[in-house]
Amino acid sequence: MEKNMLAFQNGFMQVRQRDVSAVRKKIKSILRLGSDPAMWNRINGIVSHTPAERAAIEAIFAEYGITDVWGTV
């Protein structure tokens, strides 16, 4: 099965439950997302990311010790 390299579902599923809200808030802020459906589209790779957005998303996950970010679970 091929990984969806536009999705960051893999990284998001590794976030500790206590950190989910903070990670979601940071990602929504850097991507300028105003709704949960927009966030869902990004998590699941329906909407692609610019190289700058990809780097910012990776940096947020790195704050929480997550390095394997891209792909679906």
C-alpha cells in the first residue's frame, strides 16, 4: 500500500492525548485554517501543502518528538 505523502495523519496519530489540542491549534494557526473540516482535509492529504507549510508542520511535530510525520495510518 502506497503512503499518501500529502497527509500528516501518521504524525498526528502519534501525538499524546494530552498534547492533541495544542498540536491541532498550532497547525491550524500556521496553515490559517478556520474550521475543523479544513483541518481534516489537511490531516488526510486531500489538500496539498506548500514546501514552507510542510517544514512548519514537521517542526511542530518535532517539538513533540515525532519525526515520522507523513503518510496515513
